[in-house]
Amino acid sequence: MKHDFRACIGDICLEPMTLELSQQYRVIRNEDENRKWFITTDIVTWDMQNAWFDKYMKNEADYMFAIKYKDIFSGGLAIYNVDKEKQKAEFGRLLIKQGNLRRNGIATAAIKMACNIAKEKMELKCLYLFVKDDNLVALKCYESTDFRKVGIVNGMIHMDRVL
């Protein structure tokens, strides 16, 4: 959905995802090392991404963010399946570029900013997520940002965070 939520912690910023940035996100997502962590592991084409982005822009329950480090696109994340009545939403699609950007606190800062936006701007009380049980780096990152394991759903670890 088109939105104007932004946040920064130092050199790390969240901003609304644009079509151009979503194509950069697609390239990173399609890398074998990243794709394996998504529920749908198919390669996403340029046209598929454009179609997805068009649908995303019309979906009032979906907020996609670009992550930038020192003003350079470095990944993305989303708050989606927003249920305003229940004041909760799903968190996910977190992706940071391979290389020297990983393990530098970018994902942790991005998660903290997303949680703050969810609480302060979207007035949500809970975020939940699903992560593959062998995605140890993601699990550690989510646990360090106060997500807690609440169960297993379809072979995925279900976690939530009270905001």
C-alpha cells in the first residue's frame, strides 16, 4: 500500500518501497542463499515483480519498506496482513544484501524501527511472524528484538512480539 512511514537509527533508514527499489529487492531475493528462506522459493521475474508491486500498492493491509544504509539500498521488510480491528499484523519479508552489510546490526535496527512504526503510527499491539526452524541467523535476530516463540505452524516457528 502506498504509505509515507519513515524512520532512521543512525545511518540505517526505513522508507516506503518504490517499484524501482522493489526490483532491486527482487534481485537480492532471487539469490540462492536468500531464496531458500522464503516460503515460495521460485525465481521472481521482472514482470512478476511489477505485477506484485501493482497488487501491493492496492492492498491496504500491506506495508513494504526499503532498508537503506548510508542512503544505499540494502534490503527490505514488510508489515502485512494488518488487522486493525485486532490491532495485529504479520512481520516478514526481511532481507539484507549479502556481503559486508550482514551482521552489522542493520536487520536489528530495521526490525526495531518497524516495530516502532507498527506501534506508534499504525497503532498495532502485536506483530507475529513465521520463520523456518533452520534459519538460525533470523531466529537469533528476532529473539534479540523481543520476538518470542509461541509454537509451530506448518513446520514453521511462529513468533510474536507485544508492542
